[in-house]
Amino acid sequence: MGQGMGRPGLNRRHFLATAGGLTVAGSFGFAALGTGADALASGADTRVRYWNLFSGGDGYNMIAMLDSFRRDNPGIDVKDSTLQWGSPFYTKLAMAAAGNRAPDLGVMHLGRVTGFSPGRLLDPWDPALLAEYGVKEEDFNPELWKRAVIDGKLYALPLDIHVQLCFYRKDVLKKAGLLGDDGRMVPVTSTDEWFGVLKEARKATARGLQTIGLWHNDQNFQWWFFVAFYTQLGGTWFDDADTEVTFDTDKAVRVLEFLRKHVADGYANPSFGGGAGAEQFVNGSPFCWEGNWSVPVFDAAKLDYGATPLPPVFGRRATHAESHSFVLPHQADRGGAANEGAHRLAAYVVKHARQWAAGGHIPAYTPTLSTAAYRRLQPQNEYVSAMDHQATEPKVWFAGSTGILAQRVGPIVVSSTTGSAKPEAAARRMKSTLTELLAMKNPMDGRTAAQGRAGA
């Protein structure tokens, strides 16, 4: 997959497997890489086939967690397979479910679940069985759990939320007088304050470095940032019946102008590739907006840095969030020992999410957040509040990580941020595209968003 369609920053994630992954997994006493043996493990009487999309540091952490599960549950043999991240993963999972060749357990981004024809390509979870293994609804953020429920049934079990963050170099901000007494970046509550911070930070930035990296030419990141700030303004997408577009072009223009100003005023250098932000940050650039998966990268570089949710420049706290979630791909004969093993495995990993948090993700299992071990994690303890201020894509079939919505609307945001289109024209194109998407039929079940909601 090219970077526009695949996961941004994937190369850095592969880098983690050698630079940071060993440290992350080893720090929790986990075994090294699992074998995923073809034959049933010695002493096991149940096999659980598990497909995931985790590479790099995330992949290393997941394998270590699976090995921990294997040690604690010798009667269950986990046959795990890692597939290519992005659209290829979802295509293969859909084909396997439709052809009754699905694994017992899979991973999906929560935003993609609505479009995956729940009830046809996905089977619902058994909440009573999950409760037997110690996982209950009250253990999760209410809004996160609500997103996982479709037609009154639980179709996804959230593992985490992963969010877009404002990373900052403490050494540069201290020089610029932008650190508070608590050693964290000074609070920002308006666009004027934010650009004032950038102005002062630029004065303290070494020559040849940009002030902030914000992936200005990447459709996924620009879309994610737009979702965050549009949500801060209270913007909506569609009516409750998914029959009308309620997208507010005036609010959209404000967000697009805000993003554009970073490039127009020279804080983000258009001569650098969009992916240069993290590298420049390591070299001394004061800011970069990145996903929380960059935490191990910056830890490995031994930077003195912090990370906060995207600044609430429009008054309301909201930062873009997605969620890795466990799903049950459809099986005509789902049930029995393998299904119970899938429930047990998913519950185990969710409950042991402290290890997963070391990779930067915020655990979905809220009891983890109050543990002393989690509170000691830095900078995770600085941005954990993002759990309560999630800016998510609309709950429609064409949304979700690298989904059609991002593919169609993301480039429009990029055109405005980089200056090839005016914000007003871009906002109108965005609304027109949303109208087209709302009329499209989901190739998974042949229904529009409104028809799918009516069916639910």
C-alpha cells in the first residue's frame, strides 16, 4: 500500500521492532516472539485462530501478550496471523467471513465495524461469556461502548483508543518560556493563543528546523485533524436518520483556515515532506502533531518531551480518536470451545492492557487507568484525558480508519491546507462529497447509510 492509503508512518512502526519494541515488551517480563505453531501446542485441546493487523512495536507487544496468555492458558493454542494493515486486511477478512473461512477472532478499527455488515460478516459477542472472564460494560468509557453496539448487540470489544496528539519538546519550550510550573506546555484555549505559542517557539528553534510538523500533505492525518477541530466547534455531519447532510460549511471554513495558517505563516515548511515532522522533532523541532503510536519512537530517541491532546483552540476539548477492537468474524457454526476460547483470549488481552499502553495507546479497559503502574507512564498520563474528549467520525458504513470517507474528503482538506484550494471552495466540495457518500450503497450489504440505520 502507498502511504496515502496505508498507515501513515508505517516505516517508523517497523523501526520499533528493533529500536524500541524489545525494550517495551521486555520491560513487562514478556517472552520474546511467539511461534504460532501449525500443530496444536502440547497439552492444548482447543485452537483459536486469530487475525490481526499489528506490525512494528504494536506487533511485538501483541505477540508478547499472546505468549503470556499461552503460558496462563495451556489448554488453548492460539494460531495468530498478522496481515497487511489497511484495506487489504479488511478485504481479506470480509472474503473469509463471506466464504465461511473466517478466523475465530479478529481485530478491526471500531469506525469500520458499522460498514462491515454486522450480523452478516460479523457475529455478536456474548456479554455473559465476557463477564465470566471478567470484562463488563461498566469497565469501559460509555461513549466507546456505545459505538461498539449496533442493533442492540455488541459487535466489537474495544482494546484501546488511539488519538492524535500535540507532541512538544520541553527543552525548546523551556527556552521559549512556554513551560508551566508543572513542567508541561502552557495551556492554550484559542487560535490566537496557539499561534502566539508557535511564534515564541519559533524564536527558540534552531535554524533549519520547522516549528511544527502536521502532515500537511497526507490525506489521513489532515482528515483526522479536521475531525478534531470541527468537533471542537460542535460541527455535525448527518441528521439522526442519516438522510440529510448537516455539515456546516461556515464551521468547516474556520477549521480549514486554521490548518492553512500553519503553512501560510511558515510554521510548517511546505518544502519538507509531510512525514518529516517526527524526524524534525527528534532533531529539535518544538512541535509535531502525531498519533500516540509515536511514543515508543520518541522514547527510543531519549527525548525530553511531553504530549497533550490537540489544543482546544475552539474552546471545546476534542481530539481525533479511533479504537482497535476485537471482533468475531462470521462463522456459520460459531460456538463451542473455539468460540469460548476467542472470548477468553480477547478478555485476557483487554484486561492486561497496561502492557499495550506502553506502546502509547490508551487502554479501553478503564480499571487499568487508575492503577499506579499506568499513572507512572509518561507522557501517557498527560493525555489520558483524551478518553473523555473523543472526536470520532460519524457512525456510517463509509467511515472509519482509511475508509472511503477519508479517501474522498481527506484530499480536499489537504488541498486547502497546502494552498491549492481556498477554504471556502474546499468546504463546499466537502459538503458535496458527503452528500454523494450518503446516497451510496454499502458494497457489503447493498444498503445506504439511511437504509442500514432503518434496518437496525
